[in-house]
Amino acid sequence: QVQLVESGGGLVQPGGSLRLSCAASGSILNFNAMGWYRQAPGKERELVAGFTRGESTNYADSVKGRFTISRDNGKNTLYLQMNSLKPEDTAVYYCSARVAGIYYYDYWGPGTQVTVSS
């Protein structure tokens, strides 16, 4: 059973930075894809940034140029560096990992709260 645990959330002022971490219980090399999602109150969960197998990355238009996704395969950890944070970035941020074959299954972490406010 795969477990994902996020950390690094908190309260930050507009323009500030945070780095989120997602520690996996097993090798992240086993995943076909990993990514960060967020869900703000009253809104649907949305993809923020993701990795697919082969090191390709993709970002939501709203975070391009401000957020950077990265990973450390040796530490089985996924990161999200968030710079120039805005109040509209406030949300619960979730780490997700997908295992795919004939079917696919998505694992989720419990989430970490990010609040951008002065």
C-alpha cells in the first residue's frame, strides 16, 4: 500500500515563497505519473503541476513561471517550489501518484493547507 504525506504548507504573505514536499512510502520510480493538485473552498480540485514518465512536466497556466515541480528519486520525494504567491493560490494542496497498466489507480496524500494572506 502506497502512502503519500505532504508537508511544508502554512501561512505566507503575498509575494512570499513556500516549498511543499511529498514523501512516498516506496520508490517513486514505480509511478507512471506524479503531481500536485489543489482545491480551494467551493472549487473543484485542479492540477497545479505534474510529472509524467520520462521527466516531462506540465503546469497550470495560473502558476507558470512561479511554481516549479521537482523530485528526488533517492529520497522518494516530490517537491513544489512556490514563489510569488498570490491570495488566489490559497488552497489545500494534494500530492498524487498514478500507477498504470491495463487499469490505473491514483494514490493521494491527506493534503497540506497553504494560505496566502497579509
